[in-house]
Amino acid sequence: MQTRRQLLKNVTTLSLAGLSSSVFAGSTQSERIKLADTLLTSESASEVATNEAYWKKVADYYDKGREIINLEQGYWGKMALPVEAEYIRLTKKVNKDMSWYARKDWYEDFKHVKLTLASALGAQPSEVALTRNATESFVNLITQYKGLQQQDAVLWADVDYPSFQRMMKWLSQEHKVQGVEIALPAAGKKQDFIDTYAQAFEQHPNLKLMLLTHTSNQHGLTLPVKEIAALAKSKGIDVICDCAQSWGLVNFQMDDLGVDWAVFNLHKWIGSPIGVGALYMRTGTLDRVSPFPGEAMGNESVQNRVHIATSDFASFLAVPDALAFHFTVGAENKAERLRYLRRRWVSVADNLPNIEVLGAQDQDCASGMGGFRIKGQVTKEQVSALQQRLENEFGVFTVVRKDLASGCNIRVTPQVFTTTDEIDTFANALIAVDKSL
């Protein structure tokens, strides 16, 4: 993996050097990145994770709502103020010049944004396509996948994104192949999850394609993708890895996952404007997925596997700014800070007799996102009532997730600007709820 400073240097250099002069006319991007450079620190990630003064400086780069303690930051990510300012400037620029810009400079600028993205992922530019979101990337993969025969099977799990679960079921029905849905342990350690997938592979030797979620949107469980994907590959199973929630929440590059295909959102933890995603296809794997209908044939670039039509130009153009800010704070610094905030409330919840914490029981599978519920209360009505109580009685906003096989739970998702005082308020609310049962 590239070091943090190497990544920051690469991304910042690309951010400032490659876009057309018309886009950069009047830009103050270099000044903004210099300002963000004040966030660089020589502390280790474990040290900076508990440095409240540092995270106060980070929080100053965000326009944070004060109406409620918002622990539902997993829907989409807030742009840092420098990114927001550049996005607004770029929106005005595109709106002013319109087709004159789009016909003259857009396509070269688009290639440059993709180059910046590929560098951040540790991938080749030909392996990465820009899309509007992870769902678009996923749809293109499964609808254009050429590998299914009638005797084959496809697999997905209860921790996968609900829409993707339904799409995998559709895929099995559309191609008249076996659909295999597995349930992972409601809570467990790394080996527990590897064993669950290994058992499914043994029970279904006809598996040809599987969905594997890196970080679950249900409760923040981060699966050991590299180990599971290697086991799947040894059995001839193609893997689509869903990284919609993981990139920016977890620190990794593509070689750390060992997968051939992956789908991403950049508007979550990377902090780009809404409407930017990505598709990764490792070199040598494109022949298993057809080009988008009507696009030129060929296996030289992933971009012809998707068609993003007329999209928000400014959102894509702001991606280098978002990446530059992300790596200024530090990918591992962010990941460790968010894991620390999760540990802070989980350490309380684990000692409450009526509270059940879901997902990771070790740090190997933990992210900053977590999930919990009252023991024995797993229906949507019961968990929704708890969510409303937290909001109305304690001023803490969370969200109900309802697609785990074990039942519903509340997802808890802080951000880098969430304070320890806010986490402690939430933990005290759990103590009060537990005492009332």
C-alpha cells in the first residue's frame, strides 16, 4: 500500500495539474489545499484517534448541524467546506459555459478525474470507470455478466445491501439458476464469517457468482474479503465486492481485497458531492462482462461497461478535491478515529444486560459503524419505537435497518466531526434505556 504522504502527494499533484485551464480559471483550489495541509500530523493513527484537539480542527472544516446529535452519517457523507466551495464554483462554471465547456474540455477532464481516482485506489486507470453510484456499477456488472449456465448458482448474504440482495435474486430467476441466500452470525469474530462462507461453498459446488460486501450497511461489519475471495476463486467462483460503504470508512487499496470486481460510492466516506460512484474491474477480467449495449466492443478499458449519460459535471470535477482533503486528514487516521468512537459506546453497551451489540466482536471486522438492539426485540415495530425514543427523549438520531436474518437493529454511524461528548450522551441514553426495561 502507498504511504499516506505518497497518496496525498500523488492526489494533490494530480488535482492541481491535470484539469483544463478553463476549469481552473479563477480557482482557489491550491489555497484550499494549503489550508487543509495544517491538518497533517506526525502522530500514529492510534495516537491521533484520541487527540480531541486534532479532531476539533478537523470539525472546523465542516458545516455541522446542531439541532440534534446525528449518528446517522451512513446515508451519504458531508462534504468538507473546501470541497463544497469548489463544487459550488464548478457548478457555476459549468452552468455558465454549458456545451462550450462540455464539447471542448469535459472528456479530457473526465479522464483526469479517473486518473486521480485510480491512483487513490492503487489501480490502473484502465481498471476504473466513473459512475453515478455503486448501484449503477453493480447493475451493469450483473446484467452484462456472461458466465451463467443453467446448472450454476449465485450467492448473496443477509448482510448485503438490501437492493443488491433483491437484484441477485432477480438474476437467479432471470437466468433460471439456483439462488443461494446465506445468513451470517448476528455477531462474531473474523473466523466465524470465513467459516460461514466456506461452508456455503462446500454445500453448493455449483456456485459461479457471488456478492461479497466489504462493510455492511446494516451494522458496519467489515468482512475479511481477501480471505473469502481467495477461497471463492480457488473454487471457480466470481466475486463482486460491494465497497459502497467501506472506502473511506476503512483504509484499503485494491490489492488489499484481492477481488476482480468492485463497486464504490464516493459520496459517502470519501466526501465527494452526491452522484459519484466507481466500478473496478481488474485487468484481464473484462471478457466475462459484456460492454454496455451499443458501446464499442473491446477489453482495453472498464469505461465502456457503463454509460453515465449527461450527469452532474461538477460532482465529478470535485472528486480530486474530495480525495485531497481525505488524504490530508489521513485514511487510516479517519478509520481509526471512527473505530475508536464505536468502541467508546460499545464498551458501555456490552456491559448492559438488556442490550445486544451486533456485527464485529473483534477489531479485525470492526468499522466505525455499529449496530445494536434490545435483546429479544427484533421486529421493525419494536426497533422503530426504540429509534424514536432515542430521538425524542435523548436527542440522538439513528436509523433502523431491517434486513438481517436475525431481525431488525439500529445502526449507529458517527463521522469525523462527531465529538466524544456526543458519543457519551448516546452511551448514557443506552444506560437509561437499559434501566427502564
